[in-house]
Amino acid sequence: EGRQRRVTRQWYYSNAEDGGSFIYNYRYRVQDSQIPRLQGFQAFRFDAEHQLTGHYYARELRRVDGEWSMVKGWARTFKNNRSVDYVEIDQHTAVDLREADEFFSTEIKSSLEMNYWELQEYVTRLESSGQRVPHLELQVLKKVSMPVVSLVMVLVALPFSFRLGRQGALYGVGIAVVLGIGMFAVLAVFETLGETATIPPVIAAWSPNALFTLFSAYLFLGVRS
């Protein structure tokens, strides 16, 4: 009733029951988590006269068992445009936002829906705000490294084309399937390492191509001229 939502780069607006309003903002929504998580979350509370009455900040906002919980943040209360109270939040603290998880979802594109420049600009904006997003850094680099995979697989396949001789087409198909499975397995391993920041994103993105290129060079050394 009378509630609405507007969003521009993670800014949201809704009406309050007492005639006031709320404005919400967050830096980044964690997409690959079973628990909804908003990082760098802020909430601004206004009264019916459009005067700021509260400002809340959480390093991370989580929704657990149908309730929102602030993780490491603070709450500030205002009266007549002056701060009258300030409380730091060190532990998980429940907060009543009245908004379900769906209120803060859907408008932000996933990394797969963005092109290289859009994703690069998004990552730069997040990093400038202090957020570390290694999995998105990896996705930026994969926008360039993944198309190279096809060329690398051709280089790996060429030595086998000289070696197979009269083994038959089915034998060649079998080799291609095994090489493809091997490549995707290596890609998956390095992607996991890169997303968890175990290794730098640039190494995670380009190591599979480098390894299979070296493998191709080794195979070429055994080809009879």
C-alpha cells in the first residue's frame, strides 16, 4: 500500500507507514550464495517532512530465517538535522527493514550479461569503494582468455593429426573428447582457485591456456618431419 521501489545502480526507495520514507543503497550483491548478502549496505530514514532521522551502515547485510541481520556497522540517529545518537555494531544484529530479499534483486546484470567494458567498469567501481571481488576480476579476464581456448585446442590437436595415421575417425573423435574433458577440468580447477583468491585472477584466467600451449609444443617435438 503506497510502497514503491526505484533503483539506479543499487539505490532503492520505499514509503514508510508513518508517511516518511526509506532510501537504501548497497555496493554489491553476492549472487552465488544461498544466503542473500548485500555488501556495503546503507539505509537512510526520513520523516514525513523529509527530514533525515536515521542513517544505518553495515559492512554486510544478511537475510537468515526470514530476517535481516547487520554485520559490523553502525547506526546514527538525527533530530533537527543534528546527530543525537551513535551506536557501533560489532556483532550480528537483527534489523527490521520490512523488505524481502526480492526487493533488492533482479535489476543488476550478471557478469555473463555484461560485455568486457561494462564488467570492467563495474569491477573498478566496486574496488574504488573498498570491496574486493576476485571472482568478478576473474570474469573480466575470462572475457579475453576464453576465446583463446579454441586456438589453443587446435594447436593441441594438430600433433595428434600427424600421429594418428590410419587409426580411424572414431579414434580421433575419442582423443578429441578426452582432450576437451581435460581442458574443461583444468579450467574449472583454476576458476575455483581464482574465485576464492587462492591465486591471482590473472594466473587463474591464463594458466590453462599456458599449460595446454606447452603441452602442444611438447607434442610437436615428437612429430616426425
